[in-house]
Amino acid sequence: MGGGAVGAEAEIVGVDGKVVSRGSALQLGLSTDKGYERFSAFRLVAGSWPSAPGEVAIDSETASSQRFRVGDRVGIIVNGGREQQFRVTGTVGYGSSSSIAGDTISIFDLPIAQQLFGERGELDQIDVEA
């Protein structure tokens, strides 16, 4: 059994209309593979994993600092493109933390992430369980 993942730059637009930035922290766009969430280092804090176009889960640190809640709309800029609107389905943490070293995190369903990141039919990472 196994799952796969893709990743790219995904900047979250804050309530002030500016990209959320925390110094040298990264703006990560990642995927989740339905049925293989157990391979993810991220844990769902609230809501649910994204499963359809237009849905995203974001890190709980950004959600808290920007006052985003499950069900809210959030702007995200993927790979320096144009801002797109997504509905927040959930918030995630990394282990016991609300983020990875202050990085902003946007998580999309795998097929949607592949399309958004320009990686249709491709994977950046493969996870295997024996």
C-alpha cells in the first residue's frame, strides 16, 4: 500500500489583502491523498481534509492569526500566478505544532493539487507501507 504527494509554492492572502509572510518562512502548497492521510506528517486540527475543486486546508497558525475559520473563503497564489479563491475545509498542525517553523501551509486534494501545480499525472513523493 502507498500514497503519493506533490508540492509547490502557495501563498496565502491575508485579511488585509497581502500575502501572509513570517520572515524567512516558506509558503508551502501540498497535497493529501484520500485514504492515505496516515502517511502525512500533518494532523487535522479542525474541519475536514479538502476533497474537491475549490477546497483547501490551511495551517492552524495562519488560520488563527488571520481569523480564518472552516467555511471561510481564502485567496491563494500558486507558483506566483494569479490569486484564486478557495473554501477552507479544515485547519492542520504539524505534529504538536501549529505550523512548520512558521511556514504557511495550504493542502489540496491530490488530483486538484496536481492540476494547480502543473503536475498532472506526476508525483513528487511516493509513500509506501509494507
